[in-house]
Amino acid sequence: MESYCTKRSEEPMTIPDSKRQRTSSYSSNEEMAASDVDMAEVDDSKCEDLEKGIIGALNSPKNIKELEEKKILVIGAGGLGCEILKNLALTGFKQLHVIDMDTIDLSNLNRQFLFRQKDIGKSKANVAASFVMSRVPGVDVVPYFGKIQDKDEEYYKQFDIIICGLDSVEARRWINAKLIEMFDPEDQSTWKVLVDGGTEGFKGQARVIIPTMSSCYECSLELFNKPTTFPICTIANTPRLPEHCIEWASVLEWPRVWGDKKYDTDNPEDINWMYQQAAGRAQKFNITGVTYSLTQGVVKNIIPAIASTNAVIAASCCNEAYKLATFIAPYLNNYMMYTGNSGIYTYTFELEKKPACPVCGSESSTVELDPNMTVSELIEWLAEKPDAQLKRPSLRTATTSIYMQAPKVLEEATRPNLTKIISELVQEGEFITVTDAALPVSLQLCIKWKA
Ligand SMILES: [Zn+2]
């Protein structure tokens, strides 16, 4: 809240003029347009209000009314979601909705403070909603126990601001694309701001996505979700870290010993087997630090959740929601990173729109492919390509279905194409449309052959 009265300071919120986006088309409402300009440019009366003190401005009947009238959707009622719901309710928002498809687990209770032991097994959304309503009189929280994909445009249209506290990239991609697809420039009511928070151990980020105006989640997909992977040759030949030994046990030893049998990351016997193998290998290479819980962490790809990181990021998201709802101060433009794992550091910068973004861009993207690659190699490439990350893509051109994941009949009919080389099916300059059932995104790839 400090930034309300630090007009001339060099807080991270202050963005160099050269980086500011024009916001004149933000809305016809003058107050909205003022929200992203330097505080010095805001009309004087508002500035005076702010300088008189935060309390006066926060308690103004206008702001209180804004909070009461704005309808906010919180996606996710986990570590971030609990914090976000609590903050919004205590800030004075009255109309909250929350979606979460998960149920409460014992391991959530150390940080998801809206839940108690007796709630284990129940819906996070339902329990969180009742808890907040019982503690904060006058606030209405409507829960939905299910997936965001169950809801349609009509549902999302009712909200003013949507805040995500999710741990899933897929869900973020889905809601981002949905809100941008919904936006109709002729109809202001379709214009929804997305505030997205994310944490990973001691690190976190908060961002504001204004449909079609600012960079969207998909524009910068390659920046995120880089899973920690180790080169297979290191794992196989020159391990140096306990993680290398665990990866060796799960990636190489497991299939060698158990063949096609998949391990179950929730089965303690399977984890224990891998732990024993990894410990043996670590001993051979004089590596220390292989433990059962590290094995579990590496195999399940778990990064410990830290309650205070959630609190920092949720606070930032809720401050943005507050500013976006009341236009009392400039909102985040458009990305704030918080790093607590080596000292403490925050930085704010503007992620740029990508002209060839499959969701908000208008240009198609040209890709250079090896004309001799097979269709199945192209599919693998799309899964690994940092700005695509499509796990089950279907591919077609204007005239041909190259490979379709569904329906079954089409999958069977196109399956023989998997082993064909791509240049047999597509010509240079042609477009391949790539879709993935899990995401409302389609990529248009203009094909160019590598020389
Ligand atoms: Zn985009």
C-alpha cells in the first residue's frame, strides 16, 4: 500500500516513461485512462486526495462503492487462493466467486489456512467459501467445485476482474485464451482483466493481463515452466548431484528392471525402490544427499510450497485488483517478479506483446523444419518447443488431416502418417494448423524448409 504515497520515489512500481503503454483506449472512462499514467499526470484533486493520506482515499464512499459493486472471480483455492480470498474479503470486496477442482489433503493444512483437519476430503472451493463468509460478515462467496473448462462465456462475462492463483500452466493458458477470445471491442462488458499470481518455492510473480492491450500469458510462454531436466548423458555417465542419481533410478533403471510397468508416484513401495537404487549409485560416485523425501520430490517433480511466498504474491495480486477496481493508483505494468532464494529481490518490467502470439497476435509464425523429419518427430518437437508446449497436438493443412488425436476414427485413419516424412504431406509456404484439445489455442505455422 506504500506506493499510494510514494509519488516521486523510485519504487519498483515506477516504470520508465519510455516503457509506458498508451492507455487511451483503455476505456471511455477518464478515470480508467488515468490509471496507467504517471501520478504527476493525474488530475490535481485526485493527487491531493492521495497526498492527504491513504486512509481518506481508501475510505472514500466512491471507493467503498466500487469494491461493493465489483464482482471478482478467484481461480484456485489452494495456497495462493486462500490468501487471495482472505485479502479480498478483508479489503472490502463483497462479491466473490471461487473455482477449484481439488479436495483438501492433509499436506495442505500447513499453509491453506481456511481448512481444518475435519475438512480433509471436502471441496476446497466449498470450504474456503464458507470459512470466509463465516469470518467476514457481509461478504458473499460463491464456490464452484469443478474445472474452469466447465464454465462458458456467459459465466465469465459476469466478472470484472479474474485473479488466478494456480499451479497449472494448462489452466492459465486456458483462461487467458478464453478471456481474450471473449473480448469484443464493440462491447465493453466483454472486457475482463486477468491478474495472475504464481509461486515456486521462494520465487514468485504477479502480472496484469489486459486483453488485447498488454502482453498475454501465451505471448511469453517460453519464459515459464521450464522443467528442470538433466542431460541424459550426465545421468547415465557422470552424475554429480543427488538429483542425477534419482533421475538415473527413475528414468533408466526403472524401465530396465520393470520393462513397461509404469511406476506410481503415490506408491511408497515404488518410491522406496527408486530411493534404494539412487542411494546405491550415489555411494558409488561419492555423492551425498539422496534421501527418501528428495527422491519423492524429484520423481513427483515437487517444489516445496512456502506459505510466506504465497502471502507476498497474493498481497501483490490483491493490491492490483484493488487498484484496478478503484483506479486509485497506477496498476502493475505488467510483470513483477519476486525472488527470495538468493537474498531478496523484486523487479517490475513490461513483457511485450508478441505479434505472432497464437492467442492475441495477428501475425502467423514461420517455422523452419527439416523436410526429412517424420510427423511423429514434428509432434515431439511441438511438445518441447518452449512457445508451443502442446502435449497432444493435432495437425492439419487446409486440405489434409496430417494427424488427428481424436475422434478415434480419424486418429486411426491418420496414424499411418506418423512415420511419413513431413515434406510428403506439406509443401513449403503452406500452413499447418495445430490444435490441442486441452487448450483453446490453435497455432498457424507457415512452413519453411531448412536449407
Ligand atoms: Zn499473446
